[in-house]
Amino acid sequence: MKRLPEHIIKSLIDFESGLLDSDEVNNLAQWLDANEQAIKEANEYVRLSNHLRSISTYQRIDSEKSWLNVAQKTSDKPGWRKQIRLNFYKQIAAIVLPLITLGTITWYLLTMMDGSEHQIAEQVRLQTGGSKAILELPNGQTVNLGGDKTEQILVDNIKIASDSVNLLSYSKQLEITSQFNTLIVPKGGEYQLKLADGTHIWLNSETKLIYPTNFDGDTREIQLIHGEIYLEVAENKQKPFIVKGDDYNVKVLGTGFNIRNYKDEDAIKTTLVHGSVRVSSEGQNYDVILKPNQQLVNYDGDVDVDFVDVQQVTGWIKGTLFYSNVTLDDIMRDLARWYQFEYEFADADLAELRFGGGISRYDNIEKILDIIATTKKIDIAIHNEKILFKRK
């Protein structure tokens, strides 16, 4: 098997880490599309390496056979990513691509392959999500946000926000009494919010958030009713920022973190990217301070804290969805929020099959379904925006 060019391997590594912008991803896709033989060779490495653990955990591998010689536990040490990258580039000329396991590039490479042998029955284009939200005002008025328009939003002849296609922003207004607004991102939507204090919030599909137009008092409090948000909190040590949820609080001063709390999922996940947060619950009797790259998972009071790859957790704000050893049922439930479909398993055990990979959330879902059908020998049919999975 031939070696892939150094710059392509570097791009693949950066893609796996979520470090490529849209132009760089397009350039990588064009190269792969123009080098069919290289794609086939890389895919062979993928198929031969499926036994390796993927994405955020790495096994210690013989240094003579691999670029990677680092134990999983090093992921919690400062600078570990930089060291891995340095070691990798020192040996780049002598390696091929065994690192592409059942990971983020697996799906990406497979989407570039000819899928003519794995056609999905009753092929129907499912709608890809986009920027849309509904703003609920205190007077009962609702405003549909998103699309191609930019408008000023007024309440009682006072401008409280401006919509710039995908961002709702508030300015600080000391002379105006604070009111609570609600931002709802429906199925198939995403949106961004900039609060009066400068805090920037990304909202994922099926998310409902309540927040004030101004922050009065000694704290800055918002309430996540359900869904997923990522926050870059404006620093203000004199006025802590608090996210309230269902029997839990997340308290910060200035930081970046992600909260995932969907009604149809068993756990609430709080992931710290940088800074420091305190996650607590009086009712469930826990109080935990997270370090960067840590995630707290709350299974109805049963709390677990571990180090994770935050690039994967927060990839959705950059348009990338990551999965690592996740059941097909969990993946479909997540994708259904974005692509707006229903799904069913004719054979119940198919729901427990596990996959890993990374995709652009702006790609057509048919690419993903074709890969699933290819790798697990599953028949997939789409009819009336409903996907049916059954064994071949």
C-alpha cells in the first residue's frame, strides 16, 4: 500500500480534531475525490484497524509500527495534544495511516467512495437543518428568526435586539427594566445568542432557553429548559454567571463550556472547555468543580466525572458531529433532531449496533445512511420522512 502525502495526513489529523475550517475541509474533499486510489488504500487501513479504540482514547502501540506512543491517561495532562502532534510530525515520513480506525475520518473517507452497490430503498432527500429560531417576548409576541432577512426587533418602541440572520444580540441598557425573553430552536434548527453582558451562546436543535434582556442584581442567571448549549461567558468576577436547569446549577465567572440536557436522553452532560465551573444540585446532593477537558455526567443523581475530547463534544457549533462507540439508536435520535425525520428498527437488536465517526452536519444524511448500510449489512428504506432499518 502506498503512503498518503504528508500534507494530506496532516489535514486528516486536523479534520479528526475539528481544526479545519470549511475551506480546508472542501480542499481535502477535492483532493480525495481526485485521488480515488488513495481513498481506497486509506479505506483498507480503516477496515483493518477497526479493532483499535477510536477518537478520544488511544492505546499504547509499538513505536516501530505506529506514530503514536502515548497511553490513554496522558489525555489529562497539560500540553498532551501538542506533544502528540510533535511526535507525529517527526515520524511522518515513515508512516502510513493505521491511525484512521473506527473514528471520525472513517465516515468521511467512506462518503467519498462509490456507493452504487449500496443504494438506499426509496431514496428521498431529507431536509438538512439550518439557522432558525422563535423569539418569545414578555407581551406574548413571537418573532420567527433566521432565513435570509435581517431585522430590528422592537418592544414598546424600544429596540432590544437585532437579528443578523443567525445571531440574536442584545445591548446593555441601564435605564430599561430587565425582562425575560425565551429563545426556542426547533427541530432542524440552530441559532446563536449574544446577551447584554457580552456572553455568547450557541443553541442546538430542540433547545429552549430563558434569559433576561439585562442583568440586574448580583448574579447573571439564565435557565436551560431543555436542549444543548455552548457558552463563552463574559468575565465578571463581581457578578457570577449561573445556568439553572432541572434540579442543577452551573456557576461560572468567565469560561467556555457545553451543557446537554435533552428530554429523551438519560443523562445531563456538562463539559468544560476552558476556565472553571461548579456544577451542583441540592436535591441530588452533589457539588463538583470541573477542570478543563472534564465532563460531568449526571444519571438522575448518579454522577460521574471523566476527561473527554472537548473538540468532539463541541464540534456541533462548528458544524461537525462526532460519535465514538455509540449505538445506532443514539445516533439516529441525535440526527433526527437536525434532519427532521422519524425512524424505526424492524429488528430491535439493530438499535444496539455501535458505530464511530465524524460528519459535517450540513451534508446530506443519505451519505451517512449508505455508510451504515455498507458497514453493517443493513437494509435502509426512506419513506415519507421516516427511516426503516432492517437486516438484509
